[in-house]
Amino acid sequence: MEQVLAGRVAVITGASGGLGAHFARLLAKNGAAVALTARRLDMVEALAGEISGDGGRAMALRLDVADAQSIGPAFDEIETALGPISILVNNAGVGGEGLALDLSVEEWDQTFDVNVRGVFFAAQQAAKRMLASGVAEAGTARIVNIASIASHTVLPGLSAYNASKSAVAMLTRSLAREWSRRGIAVNAIAPGYIETDINADWWATQGGQKQLKGFPRRRLMEATDLDASLLMLCGPAARAIAGTVITIDDGQSLPGGG
């Protein structure tokens, strides 16, 4: 099978588990050398070992995207080890749970520091290197932001999260408008509900089961449901795609319930 990302270097933020780890395995399987970043170094080290053991190229690096000053040096280290960055998957995120009347300033700021500020500065630092290295001029520069159906659908009790993911969707369009003519394709995926470390406890509750029964297909999605779109946006097929936010949610955001 052709490895559509052979020769590319991909950075995945929030790669310690859930979607980030899944994306890392997928990109590596399709030929990319992958840099796995997260706050939990032990987790990404284990994943890097797994990918290397399967014949891929991988490195692990501790990175908290909320610390904007640390992103540039981390990306420099990645390029020294693996080569010029051609793909960034901005996956790191936090849940931002809490009713609006109960949210503290600290909780609100944490959500935006990771989900918006981290996305922006990671994209900025990646874009600078893509332009400097010639990757952008070659037409292989790709930035994929992981948004959410919360970008366009109100998820109850998640006002900070909803606002942050709406910001990610608009940020994606804004960056695409600035960088498309310079050879960088910026797009986003807006997934529906997939069981991850962030939400796993919720689905076992009575409220979680009630919500699940309200979905048109009465089920959660699988991480693999995002594979085709991620590979498209990271690879040659994204040549003419810019500023697009692809919703993949199994119909969960359709009005009217099930």
C-alpha cells in the first residue's frame, strides 16, 4: 500500500492518548515521521517506542501548549531530530466543563490557554518553519486544527468549551486566508462525540445514557471515523482545500434528536 505521507514530518500535540495517540499511529502508518508532544512525557515516550518498534520514525517531547514560549524551542528540537516540519495536527485540548454561573476566571483561562492560545501559537511557530524551510513553497505544508461540533452547536454546560472551539473554527479560516497564497493549507476537523479520557466517565451515567439515546444513531463515534478526513487534509489531496472545517459527527448535531 502506498504511504501517502512518506518523507513528511508531522507534529501532533496532545498525543499522550485518545485522538492524539490515534492520529500519531495513523500518520506513522502512512509514512510520516511523527513527533509526539504532550504534558505527560512518559505517555508519549511509550507511544514513540511502540511506533518505532513497528518500523516507523517517532520521537517524544514534553510540551505544554499553554506555555507559548516553549513551543518554538520544541519545534526547533523536532526539526533537528527529524527534519523540516510539514504537518501540524493541533490536537491538544481540555474539556472546560462547568456551568456559566460557576466558572472561575482560572477555569475559563485554562480552557482558552490550551484550546485557543495553544492552537494559535503552535500554528504560528509551525508556519514560520514551513516558510523558512521551503516546505510551504513546495506545496506540502499542512496544518490541521481539531475543533469540535461545539464550534457550531451548543453543548449544554460547556460554555467555555463551546466558545473556545468556535474560536478554533474562525481561527482556522483566518489563518487559511493569510497563508494559503504562501503555500500552507490550514483546515480543521470538527468531530462529534467519541469516547476519550476527557468524557469517558460521563457516558456511564444516567445523563450520559440519555444523551446517547438522543443521537440519531444512538451511538458514539469511533476514532477511525476521522481517518479518511485527516489523511486527506494532511496529504496531497489538500492541495485545493483551504479554511475548511469538516464536521464528522455521525449526525449528532442534527436538530430534533433521535
